[in-house]
Amino acid sequence: MRRPVTGESDDLSRLRDEIDQVGKSAAKRVDPGAGALLIAVAVFTLVVAHLLPWAGEARGWHILLGQIPDGVKVGVLPKVFAFASVIAGVLLSAVSLMLRRWALVWFCALGCFVASVSGVLSIWMQQTTTSHTPGPGPGAGLIVAVLAMLVLLVKWLKLAASRPGM
């Protein structure tokens, strides 16, 4: 808060306060710049990946909605990844791009981290089995979804870390 200069008019004082308010408001906003396009493409890729097979005949949206075809083995981690990728990768990314707030950027970065870890573990889980009968390996959709989440993770972390000191 600045001290009023002696002899300063009320108009000038109000103008100074208004400029301070605009500066505080601008400090809460983030500008992703050209990275917003890459984030939007990664989100679109993630949506398309949910339409592709993740495990056998089970597509990403089947796993998300719990409509897994009979005879297809899908573990818990692909289900967790399906939810985390939609919440952090699609919904939270879209809201963060629209509102452009630092707090949302950090939540997006953390959510993409959780989704990326669960996605990589999902691929590993689909490749291994506890019995001697092999299950379906990771499908193309699962791999594309994990790669899209990793791109989102890198972009959101770089954007979150770029905040200038206050």
C-alpha cells in the first residue's frame, strides 16, 4: 500500500488504487502462449485414445464406464488411469486453459502426474500376469493415452514452474 502523496488529488489516488488492483489481478493469471495449442492437441489425442482398444476388445471408454466385454481381463490400474486421464487430462486441462489461473495450472500438473504414473503402471500391468494364462497386452489406445498424458504433464509442469517470483 502506498502512502498518499501530500497534495495528491482524489482522482489521482483512485487511479493509483485501480492500477494496483489491475496488477494484482494480472499476477493471478497465466498465459500459456503457443503451448496452449500443444495442450489442446494432446487433450484431443487423449479423447481419441479413449475410443481405441486398451486391452483386447475393451476400449478406453468401455473401461471408464465399466462396460468391459466378457472374457477381457482388465486390472484396477487401467480403470484408475481412465478416470484420472479424463478428469486431469481432459476436464481440468480444458478448465485451466479457459480460466488461466495459476492455482488451476498447479492442480492440472499434479493431476497429470498422478494420471501419468497410473498410466505407465497400467501398461506394465497389462503386460504382466500372475497366472500362466496370458491376458491381453496393452492396446494402441492405452499407449497413445499414456503418451498424451506425458505430453500434458511436461507442458503443465513447465507452465507451472514458469511463474515469476512475487
